[in-house]
Amino acid sequence: MKILVLGGAGYIGSHICKALSQQSHHSVVVDNLSTGHREAVRWSRFIEADILDRDSLIRILQDEGPFDLIMHFCAKSLVGESMQNPALYYRNNVVGTLNLLDAMVATGHDKLVFSSTAAVFGMPEKELIDEQHSRLPINPYGQSKKMIEDVLGDYHDAYGVKSVALRYFNACGADPDGEIGERHEPETHLIPNILKSAIAGKTAELKVFGDKYPTPDGTCIRDYIHVNDLASAHILAGEYLQTHAGASAFNLGNGNGFSVLQVIEAAGNVIGRDIAYTVEAPRAGDPPILVSDARQAGEILGWQPVYTDIESIIATAWHWHQNETF
Ligand code: UDP
């Protein structure tokens, strides 16, 4: 397949580009490098452009296309930031994706894999969140992604745009070869923060946001899924779209929840020493528990995560953080 990857210089997009090249697919990356890294684009042609510039998108789709598939990862994705600056999230995530969809319709492109999130669900109503769970986001980040999921349904019915929205639970881990990995400025995610605190050797640098949640140890529980397992799901979704219409959505996770303290303990086992932390106030917008029921992605897309063990996931991230190349 020939695939346009918007946001391919970012953490998840760059791992997908590597996986695409390993399966002999051809990819072109568009990224504005606001949070992505030019050094992470190693398996694709690179074009610097912004999804807020619809005319550029139309030009790229015309000049570089036609594409068999578009994958879209350009998004602001931090819950806390979205609470403080919702305008940034609605403009970038909602308006940006509308620009892309309109550019696709204008240039005759009709297949999209969209990067969505477990944050569309809000407070869990049952232990495992499946696709039928109600979507009631509790932060503007989740709301912006839910809005686009709804738009995708309408663009399918009115303009024939076929799409798969993939709702990631907690993306983590790194390329096991150590060529690319997770790097955000500033870093807000749990696993990189744990590992960076261990590398810096600074005790107590790591902060645990809240220990009074209604969970067994009081810290938030999440479902950690390896970035390469997300990559395989995207490729399967792209193949699915070659033969299926509709605007579908699938949850992607391992189906196992780990508390913040359990992740810190698992990281300590990987590194071989205890990791110090302090407990701070809870972070606004964090639900206590988010764990997936991802069976539908298995049944319909044929997806199976390979990295099912939290320590093996953390080990790939540890390998990257010790030798970061960008
Ligand atoms: N967290 C934490 N310390 C950190 C980063 C995150 O305690 O330095 C917590 C955060 O409050 C949440 C969980 O770890 O309960 C996962 O957060 P992350 O930012 O990795 O992912 P999110 O769930 O927001 O997508």
C-alpha cells in the first residue's frame, strides 16, 4: 500500500512507519514538527506541513497521491494541557481533522485510520471497556476525539469516507531495536518519567499524582499497550478498509490494568533497583481506572498484542531511554 502518515514524526506515527517499511509498504510523512522529531522519520519521504493549512493538504494529496490509505496522528494529546487550554485541542484536533477530511473528499481519497483514545469514554461504568461503552469524556482532549469519531460517521454517510478509529489505552514501550522511542518535551507520561528519574539518579524526582483514588492501592489504574502492537493494529485496520466500508471504532489494549505503584514496582524489577517517588495532588481530568476489552479488534481485524507482559514492555522503553538518539 502507499500510505500518507500525518504526524509520522511523533512517537506512535514513527513506530508505525517502521512497521510499514518492514512489511514493504510505502509511506509519506507529513508533520509540522511541533512535537515530533525529524530524526524519527527514517523510513519515509518527509514533507513539513501543518494540518491547519488545508490548501497544503490538498496540494500534498494531489502531488504525492493517490494514496491507498491515510493514517492520521497529528493531535495534541495531553489531558492536563487540554483542561488548561481547550482552545488548542479543539482547533488542532477537531479543526485540523476537518481540514484533512475536506482535503480527502476534494482529492478523491476515501480511506482513513484515525488515532483515537480511551479518553473518549470518561468515567468507566464497568470493569472492562468495550466498544459499546458510553462515550462521556471528562476532559477536552477526550471530547475533541469523540467529536471527530462522530464526524467520521457523518462523512461516511454523506461523502463515502471509510474509516477506522483506533482507541488507544496507554501507549508505551519503544522499538526493540532502539532506533526510535518515546520523547516528549515536556514529558508527562508515567513510564518515561519513571525511567528518566532512574537515569537521572535523582531520588524523589518522580511524582505520583494522587493515592486516594478508589482503587486497591489508591493510585490510578491503566491498561499499558506496546507501541508496536498499536502499529500492527493500524496496518490491519488499513487492510480492512481496502475491502470494508463504514466508520468503525476499535479499542486497543491488553485488557490488564496496572496501578501507578505497580508500574513503578515493575520498572524497578526491570532496572534492578527501587525507584523513589513522592505522592502529589491528583492531576485534573484523570479517571481512576481505564482498562480495555479489546476482543472486537481481535475478532474483526485479527489483531493480537504480542507484548502482554508489563515488564517486557518497560524493558523496551528502558533500552531506548538509556541510549536515546534524539
Ligand atoms: N502519572 C503519575 N506520574 C507521572 C505521570 C503520570 O503518577 O509522572 C499517572 C497519571 O496521573 C495517570 C497514570 O500515571 O494516573 C498514567 O498517566 P499518563 O500520563 O502516562 O497517561 P494518560 O493515562 O494520561 O494517558
